Amino acid sequence: MRLSRNRLASAVARVYVSIIRGTPLLVQLFVIFYGLPSIGVVIPPWPSAIIAFSLNVAGYAAEIIRAAILSVPKGQWEAGHTIGMSRTRTLRRIILPQAARVSVPPLSNTFISLVKDSSLASLILVSEMFRQAQEIAAFSQQFMMLYLEAALVYWVFCLVLSSGQSYLEKRLDRYVAH
Amino acid sequence: MSHTEPTAGRSGQQSNLLTVSGLSKAFGENVVLESIDLAVQPGQVTALIGPSGSGKTTVLRCLNGLETPDGGVVSIADGPSLDFSGQVKAKDLSALRDQSAMVFQHYNLFPHMTVLENVIEGPVQVKKQRKADAVRDAESLLARVGLADKKDQYPFELSGGQQQRVGIVRALALKPALLLFDEPTSALDPELVGEVLGVIKELADGQWTMVIVTHELAFAREVADEVVFMDGGVVVESGHPDTVLRAPKEERTQRFVQRLLNPF
């Protein structure tokens, strides 16, 4: 949207990305869960968390994809146009496949952060993994054990994401000189 | 500004394939083209020469709709005759663009597609040709430029000369009425220039209508039916290659030709 020729669309996107990236995720969560009820919008913990994380990741991903699109040389747009393609078709067939390659590493970073940031949801009463670990730890007094175990689970999730990332990178790298 | 009448009377009264009149373009304050006139008849090859910054590439880009002129009328083959001094509809602009195809200085092949995919992309996606037909056409064109065995390779696996030949084939596959070449050999190593010029010469002999922006004066003299010398956004002199390149009338043309022939 920020790349749109429509000034309004582009401005809305710019403000959105700026707010999302310029405020802590924790604050965003709190605004949605604790803040909104004061203007009459009550959203339960789970949906609150899902909404906040989605809005947050969307802001970051939008910026990454924008940068990736801009990284494709202008000549590629022109080559698309000269074979008769419209802007949309050039974007879809020519530009995005090349942008995809560039955006995989930063997008992976964002998703890995998301996995770890999901622990913040415990603070708005979502009984996600970290909160459960806390509860069990408080009950059993096995703090070290349980927090290390939670850490291990986060790590395994992220390892899976990382290997997905390398697979995608390899696949998308097949047309690049090494 | 003294304009030489373009191509007057050289092939009789045959109607032009390309007609440009009063083409003008400015980037902000910077006037790049001032009222350019051009006419190219079917099967004719026109070479645009001139110092860098003279506007010759911009002329080409305007013909292919990569730049929108500020004024002037452009008409190519069966496409619409577009007057750019008024509003031009996107539909008409794309109809104009469909009449020509551009070969770029830096090839601009699609790096994520194989050679064959590069060539059939336009015919299949835009012209809605059946894929089997497009592949057959593409293979025969690739064979003609000596690249039949490279069809499944990616552009990065090819030399510059090979990439540019693919660029030419990609343009040919669209069967445009007019082929545009923007300094097709300027980015090539000297030893690779010949193979690309050879292909272009064959096309010229094969009756393709072309406008070529080039610095290769010997090549222009060999293939062009008309040479147009531009400087400072205007056409300074145009005419038969032997006249413009060997015995130019205008002083600016003389200086330019001299400089290219004797760089030291």
C-alpha cells in the first residue's frame, strides 16, 4: 500500500507502519485488552492476543515486502511492460518472485520474533505455554526446570522455522549465480 | 533548430510504419526532447546516433510507452495515433506499446525464468498464445540465433552476448511491428559485440522495421537505411548513412563523427 500511486492509501499505510513499529508490542497488547474496554469494546484474552500479534506482524511484514519490491531493479518493470504486461501482471509474474527471494531472511526473523513474543500474551491472561510454565512452577517450586523446559520448547519451534527458512532460500536461490 | 525533413521521398509515397511529430519531453526543468520528427517506412532501419544526453534513448522509450511524452503525436503501424499534448487513455497507451518491443542495453532478462520461459512469457501471458505453439516458436527463434541448446538455462549461466541474443528473441517472439534497440551492445565485452550485431543485421536483412540507438557507427553505416543525428534534444541532421556519417552538413554532426572515428 505504501507503494500505491494513490496518495491516501500510501499515507494510511505509512502511518500504520509507523505506529506499529514505533510502539512496544506489550503496549499494543495492553491497549487492545485493557484499553479498549474503557470505550466499550471488550475482547477476550485469546482474540486480543491474536489481533495484537497479527496487527504487529503485518506492520513489520509490510515494510519488509515493500523494501523487497523496491530492491528489484527498475529494468525488470520495464522489461515486463515492453512485453505488454500491465503493472499488476508485472508485479505478480516478474517482480514478486524476485522480491520473495530477498524477503525470506527478514520475514523469517519476524516470524521467529513472533514465536518468542507470544510469551508476552501471558500478561493479558492468555494461558499460553509460558503462563502454564509459570503456574506449574509456582505450584511445584521447580522454577529452573520448568523455565528451561519452556525455553527449550521455544527454541525447538524456532529451529523448525529456521530450517523452513533455509529450505525456502535454497529453493529461491536456484536462479542466482553462486 | 534546423530540422532536415525525415526520409522525404526515399521510398516514394509508401505510408510510414512509424510517424513521430513534434515529440517533446522534459524531466522537471530539464528539457530532454524538443519537437522531434521521425518517420520510418516498413522494412526500414533507422539508426539514432548522438552524444550521451542527446535524448536518443528517451525517444525510444517514448515509442515503447516507458516514458510518457509531454507533447507530440506518435503512431506505429496499426496502433492508435496518439496525441500526447492531451490526456492519453491507458488503454490507448498499451495499444501503442503493443506495436513495438524493446531490446535493452542491460538485457533485462527475467532472472528467475529459464531462457525459454523468458521468451514465451509475453506470448503466453499477454498474447494468450497456446503454450505448445509459443514453445515451438520460441525454440525456432532461439535456434536462429544459435541458442537452441541454452533454452533450459537461467540467464546468469549465459555470457552477455548470449543474454542479449535472448533479449532480442524475447522481443521477436511478440511479433511486434517495430523493433527498438537501446544501445544493444554498449554493455558487452568487445569480443561479444559481433555476435549480437550479426543477429541484428540478419533481422535488418529479413525486412524487420527497426529503430536502433547505437554508438557503433560502422554498424549503422552497414545496416541503416537512414541515420538520424541528435544533439541537445533536437534532430540536427538526418539522411542516408553515407551522407550523415561521411559527409555531414552540420558542424555538430561533423564534430561528433570525427570524435568517434578519432578518439585520441
